[in-house]
Amino acid sequence: MTTYDVSALSPRDRILKTTFRLFHGQGYNATGINQIIAEADVSKASLYQHFRSKEELCVEFLNQRHDFWFAALHGFTDKARTPRSKIAAAFKFLHDMNTRENFRGCAFLNIVSEITEDAVSIRHVIQRHKEDLRIFFQDILRADYPALPDHIYLLFESALVESQVFRDPWPVDRANTIADRLFA
């Protein structure tokens, strides 16, 4: 559990930090507005002053998670020089992220499995995140390996899901090995 000095944060920031922890840790549907209010130490009026609905709060959570996640991914891959080493670094990031977050999996996939069809704004953010990941792999591979981006994307996504299922890094490591063979 992440701790922070509540007094140092604005009510909006306390709401977001609490939401980040709860939505990712226990899920969207299992997290109620009253729990967020209590743990963020804000009033109901304060929460609704900043976010009109739980769906709007989820959209902001996902947008923040997107930024956090891609910053961490780039932290692993930006130093790599070749497409092959960048892909290996992306899988290393996934291995590290899964281990640090106790194999909680992808926040975006976890939430998409919980929402109803009418949660269009949430689904849009999730689709944008996944499309940005596809573009990330396309940007790395398009020039030298034009047939590989979607292969790597699908390996990456399946490794993420399977490592959550098994609560073990072996799917990520195996996917990385498979990805490396695709370069041969």
C-alpha cells in the first residue's frame, strides 16, 4: 500500500491518489464512492465538485495510469539502441512492472472486463491506451521489421494477461524469447 502525507495534497489530488490505489488494487466495481471519500478524507461534495461521476473519475484514473505506464516503459526502452534491444527492454519493463505490482495485471484490461457497454468514455480511453501501445511498437519496428509490430504487440499483451493468471513472470520471459526469435 502506498502511503502519502494527506495534509500535503489538495482534495482533488487525495481523491486521485486514493482512486489510483483502489481501482488498480481492488478493481473498479469493488471500489465504491464512499470508500474513496473515506480513504481520501474528503467530503462527498468535494468529490463531486471535482468529478461528476464514478465514470468520470475512472477516466481520469486511466489517463493518469496511461501517462505513468508509458513514462515507465520509456524509462526502460529509451536507452536501448536497436529495435531488437528496445523490444527486449519492453519485455524487461513488463517483467519488472508485474513483479512490483504483485501481478495485478493491466489496469486497462482489468477495468474493461468490469464495465458495461454504455461506459463509452471509459472504453474510449482503454482503446486509446492500447492503440498507443501498438503505435509504440510500430514506431520501433516499422522501418526495419515492418511485419513484426502487431506480432510483438500481441505477444506483449498475452504475456501481460498470462503472467497475471499464473502470478508468475514466466509468460513474459517466454514471450520475450519468442519475440527475439522473430528477429532471426
